[in-house]
Amino acid sequence: MRMMKRSLAAAALAATCVLSGPARAESLFVYFGTAGAPAKGVYRSSFDPRSGRLGPAELAAEVGAPGFLALHPDGDKLYAVADGAGGQGVTGYRIARDGALQAFTAAPTGDGQGCHLAVHPSKRFLLSAQYGGGSVALFPLDAEGRLGAAALHEHPGPGVGVVPSRQKEPHPHWCGFSPDGRFALVPDLGLDGVMVYRVDESAPALTRHGLIQAPPGSGPRHMRFSTDGRFLYLLTELSLAVSSYAWDAAAGTARLTSTAPTLDEAAKAAEAHNSAAEILAHPSGRFVYASNRGHDSVTVFRADPATAALQAVQVQPVRGAFPRNIALSPCGGWLLAAGADSHTVAVHKVDPETGRLTFQTRNVIQVPAPICILFVRL
């Protein structure tokens, strides 16, 4: 039943993407999570998927350090890890038809500031990952999307210590779900692996299930499943690479199949500090994108649909500084790159045949300290 629902959802998305071509005059909203001063909260812009044009950004919600954002499956609410009324935790906003945000719920993590969050497709709970606290927090959601009290799941320590300055203790950095929603996956930079939890939707609750090992000293950061759900792509921050894994949906396990660097050794050596930040899988399933901080670029990979092996085809400058986040428009026609240190967001056009990026001249907007990009279609 779940797979049938997902197939219907995929068909609906495909139909929507066809309709959002040149014949359809549709605008999207884009929301930006920010990293604190000089930013004042969540910002909002309009986006035209026909031209790739971004409108000027404006403050949509004043709140402290709303780093990462997540959309509710209903599409009418978003959540931010932020310093809100409930302390360091999660704040929820209703999205008005004109794009305005109205805070309606907040709850603390109980373990400091979150760095990432995700809403389960059942709509019954959301997760936040606490990098500094070494934990994952599960927040129950009621029928209106209001947050309940968080239940903490601490990752076991100490860290692997391969890179002593970064891996002394656990550092969960991302959270998300398997395509069927049965498992939660949390890459942990300090443990050199992806913690896997079994999901109980009815409770809701998590049970620790296993650990997907990453190469030693690689520092897992973010991950994405392939469009068909057969593979997962794990971005490793410290080694600047993407590891491909074959996913066993029944067992909730994964097998490493290949690893591809995001930058060659000369490019890595050219900068005093280089680290990988964000990874995206194109809706077509044919391309993968990874951002490189320091080098300030996006690496474009061609993905083998049979094996998930990756081949780098382009390293595109983002026209900004320190791209902690990148995002694809819903149909994959455009890639937005957020320059956290340049206070900019730049638009790049995606070639549908090759996946390569072309910077859209004079299509850069000012956003203070942007570190997350979220597209919303109302």
C-alpha cells in the first residue's frame, strides 16, 4: 500500500512538472534559513520557474538563527530549527496564500541547537539532529501540526577519533527517512557512519536498528536516496567525497558500492579550508550535485542508474562564498546556491540532458547569512 501511494505521488509530481513548463504561469515561494547576525530570521522570495528569476528577499519571520527548514507534507506549514519561544528547538509556521508566515507552535529539543530537521511522511512526528548535543530529537505532531514534547535519542560515544579535532564525540548532522518511511537515517560525522532507526508510526517512536559504516575519517554529513529508492548517496564532509550504497529496503541495511571525490587533489590543495556541505539527487535520477565550501563550487555527477556509480562532469563556481546549502527547484530545472559568507543566493540553469549548470548572469539576490533554501508551491 505504501509503495502504491508513493507511485501515485511520483506520478502526480511528474504531471505537475509537465504543467509547470513555459505554458503555465506559476510562481513559487522560496524561504531561506539563516545563521544569525546580520540576519534577523527566515526570509522569503518569489521564484519564476519559467525564467529562473528570483525576486528580492524580505524578512518573513523574525526569529533567532533559523538555520534549517522543513516543509510539512501538507505543504501549508514549515518548521525551523531556531532560538524560538520554546528555547533552542523547533518553531512551526503556517504559510498563508501570500507567503506570509505565522508562528503557531514551538518546543525545545532539550539538547541545544538543532542543525537539521525532517517531517515524517505520516505527518505524525518530526526529527531534529543536534550536532553539538550528539542526539536526535523526536517531536510528536498532532493533526494540526503542533509540536509535542521531544524524546531524545543520544548517539553512543565516544567518536571514532580518526580526525581528532572533529571526531572526538558523536555529531549527528542530518536526518531523513527511507522511501517507505520504515526507517530513519542520521549521518553522524563523529561516528563515521549513518545511524539507522526503525520507525514506529503509531507511537510514534524510534528504535536503534544499526549503523551503516562510512570510510574511516570521512565524516558523514548529509545524504539522499536515489529517485527510485534503490541506492543512497552519502556526502562526507571531511574527505570531500560521495559514497554510493545499495539499499536493502526490507532489512534496513546498506552496502557500499563506490566512492567518488567531489574535488581532485589539486583543487583540494588550492584552499586552506575545504569541506563538503550539501548533496542533492536530481528528480530525473540521472544526476547528483554536491557543494564544496572553500572551493566555493558545486560538483555535478552523472549517476549510473544500475549501480549508482558517479562520474564528475563539471565543477561549477557558485558565484558566492561558502555554499553551505544548495537546492533544486521542484522539477529540477534550476539550482540555487546560497553563499553563507557572501550573503547571496545565485541561480544556475540545469541542462536536462547533461545535468551541467549555467550561471544566470544578473540573477543573484542579497540574503543575509543564508544556510538553507526551501521551495514551496501553494
